[in-house]
Amino acid sequence: MRATRTLATLDEVGGGDHVCQLLDPADDVMDRSRAFVADGALFGDKVVIVSPLTQPTSDVAALVLDPLRLQDSLLAAVRREAASAEREGYRALRVLHHVTSDGCAEGPKQLLRSELDLEEFAADSGALVVCAYQGRGWDPSALEQVRCVHPHHLGSRPASPSFRMYRTGKDGWTVNGVIDTDGAPAFGTILRTLLRQSATVRLLCHTLDFFDASGMTALAGAAGYLPDRKVVLEGTNETVRLAWELSGFTDPSVPVVIAP
């Protein structure tokens, strides 16, 4: 069962983990991630580094891909390497995804979609995925969105997001924490991104503590963003259900189902 957690070091990364690592601009990504890469040989994993800066060296046993030169999407590339790793007898695939503000060709929407794809890929395949974000110039709201869809974080700086949304099984996304004024914009954007790909999004809310009014407005707005879409919340507590009802959202025109 996947669950959110904070890692002290990359040595703690396990199968199915999708880790957000925030680097300072002056950090060397390979110095900070060398143990994660080196453990590939130790555990029999195939290692793929996706980075616009890293070049192969003699002490790095890894396939290095330049994201700006990929012929297809990042998801397609890692799926292809995962299939190759299985044929070649590796235990698993481990991916170091190095993202820089000046080397990222994707806009905020595409970046979030890519991170949601990687989250599904890690959960479904058991791959080990570390996303190392580096550089100045990141849009704070875009960075907050991608942090929210990583169930695993390295270290405690800056503070963890108020909520996290991560893949659970084949049919749903777990949501935990609190969705308030600070987190509502990110929550709405993440939901709209998911609804572009699926007519129904199932959210498992057993560990969701509370929505405030802004969070509920974001939920209703995202659900009605495209025609013939629906959001189903399962496992909501009584407080969440009562707040939703008292806020006037229990209307047939709002395509949201909230259930215990």
C-alpha cells in the first residue's frame, strides 16, 4: 500500500516511489543523486537519467536521455525502458528525472501532465522515480502543483504541501491533508488535468482532513470544466460531507458525487 512519506536520503527510495527532490541552483545533480544511481548496480536495476545537462561518465552505469531530444513523450520513453529492463533481466527500472527551469521545454500544463503520468507509471510498474528540480525562475504555482503530485519528498525544506494527490491502484487517486485557500488553485488545476484524460476521476478521501470553501469551489469548478465529466469522492468524513451540503453544492448541475 503506497503512502506519503518524507525521506532523509535517496538511499531510502523503494519500488513504486515517486520522489520530489528540490535542489539549490549551485547543487550538482549527480553529486546529490550518486547513491541513488549507484544503487542500481547494487540491486540489479536498470538506471535511466533524463537530464538536459548530464553527460555519461565512466563511473555512472546509466542510460542518459536528453529530454529536449526525445522523439516522443517522457512517459513513452520510460515505459519503453521499463519493458527493455524486464526483457534484459533487471529487477526494476530506476529513473532520475533532472528538471531545470531553463532546460524544461514544457509549459506548466505539460509539466504537470508529465508528472501525473510519471506518478501513474511509478505506482503501476513498481519503478523507482526521483524528480530533481533545480534552478531559479520556476513559477511558484507550477512548482507547487508538481510537488502536490509526488507522494514522497526528500527532506523537509520547504514545508510539505498542505495536500497531496497520488495514485492508488488502477482506478483512483488518494487525497490527503487539507485543501484550503493556499492549496485550492493547485487542486483545481490537477483535477482539470486529470479530467482531460478521463471522463470520471475517482478520489479516495479517507485521509483527507478538510475542504474549506475555496477548496470546494475549486472541486465544483474543475468537475464542470468540460462536458460529460464527473468526480467521485469516496471515504469522505462527516465534516466534509456536511460542509459540502451546507455550501450549496449538492445540486444535480454539479457533477460531483460525495460518498462515505
